[in-house]
Amino acid sequence: MLMQVTETTTRMFDPRPLRQSDADAVGRLVGGRTLPHAPALGALLQNGQVLGDYAGSGELQAATALLPLNGQTTLACSLRAAGFGADGQGAVFTPLCLAPGYGETRRFLRMALRWASGQYASYHLWATLPFDPAQPMAGEELCAQYLAAGLNLRGLRAMDGVARMLVFSAAPLPRWEEPTRRIALADPALSRFLERGYAASEFGWDRAGLVLELRPEDGRSRPKTQ
């Protein structure tokens, strides 16, 4: 009898809080700097506030930090000043640091949301992503990954020394029958719509690139029936 054995290699995915022993790996991932908009890396690692994924390799492939929104970090203060988390509670994800070609972004984001929810169960969770309007295509794919992971886009504004910062919320939005607006990520009107109380939770692609479906948050459209 002839038996054929087929060996398949699957990509590993094992996100976990990083520790002091991972400091060198984080340094290599971020090019010798600390995580964007985060305080000293050592304190974050000591307190278990950095989530990373080696993805079955010898090098760190992804990392993000979790900062209490009621802390005094520059990013947390900027978010509060902009009206996000104005009650002084919650947590915020720093922008992701990814190795070139890292393909587990969506799963990593979903894991990060579960991880943060476990640590800040009664708090609101936010995530941020720098965005350059002059090079919108550079941020489109990562913005789509944030939305696909279950986050929704709530703000686009100058913040913390960045020309523009996309601000995402982990709070669920109502489901509506029809999108109220369809707008490209690079459209200059996007920030005005978000400031007027619209949010994006769904998206698509066309010749303009990433197109967001904006809906009002206050129920001005008819809810989708279940």
C-alpha cells in the first residue's frame, strides 16, 4: 500500500504581551525608536502594555501599545482635548508598527481589541492611525484593516504633532438601511462630515481608492430591521 503524506506549512499567529526581554526586538521593529506617540518603552514593557506577534518567526512582526486615556501621555491628552474620551476614561491603541509584508494585521487588531477589553472592561477603547492627505494610498490598506477588524472611523484631525490622525472607536454603531454618504478617504470633506457626527464602519474600493460609507451616529436614518 502506498501512503502519501502531504506536509503543509501554515503561518503561525501567537500574539502576547511583550516583556523587558523583548525590548531589543521592539527596537528593531520600530527602527531604534519607541512606539509612535508612546512614553518610554521600558515602562510600557514592565507594565505589560505592549502587545506583539512574532508570527512563528525569530523576529517581531507587529506591536502596538495600550495607553490609559486618563493618563498624561501626549496622545491621551490630545485625544481628550479633541473631545474623544472627554470623560477621562478609556484606553487608546498607539499606531501599529508592522514588519514589511506582515499579513496578519486584521487578526492582530482583533486580538488587540479582545486584549484591551479584558484590561479595560468598563472603559471605551480608541485606536489611532497617522494619515498623510498628500499620500492617501499609503494609508488606505491599513485603514481598511482597522475597519474590517470591527473599529469605526470617528475623527480625522491634526493631533500630537501629526498632520492628520485617523481616530477609530471600538464602540459599535447602529446598522442602517442605506449609507448616507460615500466618500473617498482622500476627500477633503471627510473631516467636516466626521466633525458633524458621521462615522464610517464599512468601506469599498473603486477608482478613487478606498471609499468609506458614512452614517450619522444620532439615528437620523432608519435603522436596519433584524
